[in-house]
Amino acid sequence: MEILPFTSLTEAAVAVLQTRDPVEKARLGRQVAGAWREGVLVEIGSAIPPDRPARPEKPELLPPNRVKKRKITALPAGRAALLHALAHIELNAIDLAWDIAARFAGCDLPRGFFDDWVRVADDEARHFLMLCDRLAALDSFYGALPAHDGLWEASQNTAHDLLARLAVVPLVLEARGLDVTPAMVEKLRTAGDEASAGALQIIHDDEITHVAAGRRWFEWEAERRGVEPVSTYHDLVRRYFRGLLKPPFNTRSRDLADFKAVYYEPLAMPLKTAPQ
């Protein structure tokens, strides 16, 4: 393994966050995760993460309402637009995982917390690189299309509170991925793109473990603070997440993460019913 010039996990996490090139960010993150996993990097340390991660000049970041909705078609351009949007989500997920490890390192957390979020960061980097490979196969690349900056707002809004961060990022945003990805997998298969469908299936299956980690550490932190987890989750989501949660929910995948309906169903918007 290549020797990395870091003395602590948090120093390395900040270096990943400050890496501008997306592919280099993902590769460095994977190297740091390997060093942590193999015991080459052992100290947690203390380093202050940036308010915003470094970003390349492209893609152009727009408000969410100005980014065109992606429609999966058999045409390569339609599939590339979808994969580009997903790659942007995974790039943000890399930074969110390293940010939680660095930002809350001073909160007297057990080593298992860092083990979990380093693993999540490694998964997200692998997902990003996998999607970049699929974009290349469709004669595209990350940065070819505009993207939105809404995901990082979740980090900024919850930077002051670990419990709020866990409620919103893994237990709202990542859990939402469990709901919408299976339909995308099927549409890609219908379009004849088995390679992209397979990549999304891998991402979905890994995300179950990420939601499970978020739920586990949310409940751990709630117990440490002496607060009831479900009602606290409801309060935090209402405070830090805009809008209601969107059904239908993928209850099977959420159950695999041991993320029970009592958490999210009370926050759901009503399903639209067909006119009689």
C-alpha cells in the first residue's frame, strides 16, 4: 500500500474534502479507507473540515428547480443524463461521509463509529468511480451536464449537531435512494442497459448498509443523550428537512436496514388518489 502523508484519520478526511478533482477525490478516499482498515492509519486525531468541499469548475451547480428532470430512455444521452445525476449524488455522498467523520471527531465517539463511516465513504467512492465508467461507456463524463447543490445544504444545516446530521443524511436522503433506485434499475434493464442496471443494483444493496449504520448510530446517540429516538427523529426531520417524506416507501429494503415504518410513515405526505 502507498504510504499516505497523514498522521490521523481526520487530517486525511479533510484532505479528501479539499481535493478538487472528483476522480482524484474518490481515489484518495479509497486509499485512506484502505489505510484505516489495514491499521496503517490508526489515530483519529482532530482536524477542522471546510464549510464546503472543493469542487471542479464543471459541472455547473444550479438551484434544484433549474436542473432538468432526467427521463430514462433507450437513447445513450437519456441514460447518461440519469447516470450523471447519480454520479453527482455519489460525489456528495463521499464528502458527507468524510465530513461526519471529521466534524464530529471531538464528540467522544467509539472507534466503531469511524469504522462505519470510513466504510461508507469507501463505498461511495467506489460507486462514483463505477458510474464514471458507465458514463465513459456512453461517451460522456462527470461534469458534462449541470447539477444542483441541494445535497450539501443538508450538511450545512446540520453541522452543529450529530443527531440532526444522522437524522437527515442517512435516514432521509439515503433512505430515499432505497425507494427510487429499484424502479431505475428496471427501466435501465428495459432499455437494454444491463451494465448500468447492475451498477445501480450494487449501489442500492450497499445503501441498505449505510441506512443501517445511520439508524444504529442515531439510536446510540439518542440513548446517550437520554431522548426517545422516534419522537426525536420526527422533531429533527421537521426542523432540518424541507417538506414531507415522499411515499411509496421501499419497506422491504428499509426493513433490511432495520429502519422501521414508525420512524418515517408519520412524516409522509398523503398519496394522491385517482379521481373516482
